[in-house]
Amino acid sequence: MAGYDRVRHGGAAIQAVETAIRILEASGLFNAGVGSRIQLDGIKRMDAAIMEGHGLRAGAVAAIERVRHPITAARLVMEKTAHVLLVGPPATRFARHFNVELQSRSHRAARTRTATWGKRDLLTKKTLALFKAMRRQEQSNLETVGAVALDEQGTLAAGASTGGVAFMLPGRVGDTPLIGCGVYADNKAGAVSMTGVGEGIIRIGIAKEIADRLAAGVAPAVAVRLVLSKLVSRINGSAGALVLHPNGRLSIRHTTLRMAAGYWRGSGTPFVADDFRS
Ligand code: ASP
């Protein structure tokens, strides 16, 4: 609703997407921002991307640490640089240069408490504690966050932010910060934001493939169904998609067991559910 309020008051779709994702990143209820998963060395490295469909401008960060809102760091890459993607400690330094908010000490604590990767004895108490912490995260079913929006000027935007998948090697990067894989927006096609196992999403290049089908005139629900079927049949992948057509039609679909998502058209009660498979 906060995102919708932005466009309702004449704001840009990109602003709506960033606003919505910032709320989810700060909630701690999802696998993004403060709620991000940790990698096998106990460090949270987060990925995010944002794109707008008028000028096809995009920004992304991968393996960024400590910041509270990776989506804002991604938007800064888009707005303040001539680049699309910054990674690792330089991405963190870039974000800090713009004084972005950092996560509180308690949210960052996993870093020092459990950082054991590279030590000789991998079966230390610390390592076992790390595995227990990761298993707990797994059971809590935290999900990546994403948003798509269309503004009054007819510009589309898409974004996503994640802490990655469970039991990741340090340095692993998924689909989320890769434009055309986890995120894509083109006013002449549609806006797409993905969740799911990034390795499969990358190999199919899903966000761009869905957008290409929309551009060819395929309806959003059909495009997303065809591409997700391809993901499953070709490489046994697993994903969910938010897809918004330039005409405002929205499609949400997933092959994962559940996918919490919602939308609001500006009046009445917002629609929220966790099963969009039928
Ligand atoms: N797609 C994200 C990744 O692979 C994870 C997720 O969506 O849950 O990093």
C-alpha cells in the first residue's frame, strides 16, 4: 500500500518499487535486508536489483554487506553511476559513501559469532552452531522480496532483494542482481520480478524471456506459465514470478510450494495470498 501511495500521488513506478521493498527489507520477516540468510562463513551478503522500463535504466548490487536496504544501494548504482552492477566490499563502500542506513549490531551479529570458514577444524562448536542457525532459517521459510509497479506516465518498474539461498558457499550470487534473470522492466513488454532457486533462473534467463514473450503479444498469465514450465521441464528448476503488463494486468505464479504475494488497486482491501498456482 505504501508503494501504491507513491504512484497515486504522482510518484514514479521506480519509487513505488523501492518504497515497497524497503518496508519488506526492514521487517525481518523475509529473506532480505535485516532478515537475510547467512552464507557458510556466517556472513550476510545480500543482492538486489531495480530497473525502470522507460529508458531501460537499471542498477544492482551483489554480495553487499551490512546495509539495511540493498534495494536503495541498487537504486544509487542506477542513479549515480554509469554502471549497472557493483559487487562485494566495494559495493558496500559505495553505499556507505552515500550514508545509507546500516543494519543494527544485533542483525549483523551472525558475522562475528559464526565466521569460521577457512579455519582448519571445520567441526568446531562454532561451525555446528552456524549449521543449526542455518537450519532454523530454512525452517522459517523466509522468502526473497520483490515488487513491480506501473505509474501514471505509463512507466513500469521492477525490483527484488534477497539474502540468497540456504547453505550457500561464500561468494555465491543468485539471479536477483542479474538484470534479465531476476528482474526486468521494459515499457514495451512488461515488468518482471522473480523469486526461487537462482541457479535455475539464471540458466534460463527467466525475467527477460517472460518480457520477450509479453513483447510478442502473449498474455502475462500465459507467458509466465510457459516460461516456468520450461524451467521445470528442462532443468527441474523452481521459481515464482510477479509479472505486470503495460496495460496494468498482473500475473503471479510459482512452481514453489508457496509464494506470499499481494496487490492493491487503490481501493478496498489489498489482496494477499500465499498460493497462486491455479
Ligand atoms: N532467487 C534468490 C537467489 O537465488 C533466492 C530466493 O528467491 O529465495 O538468491
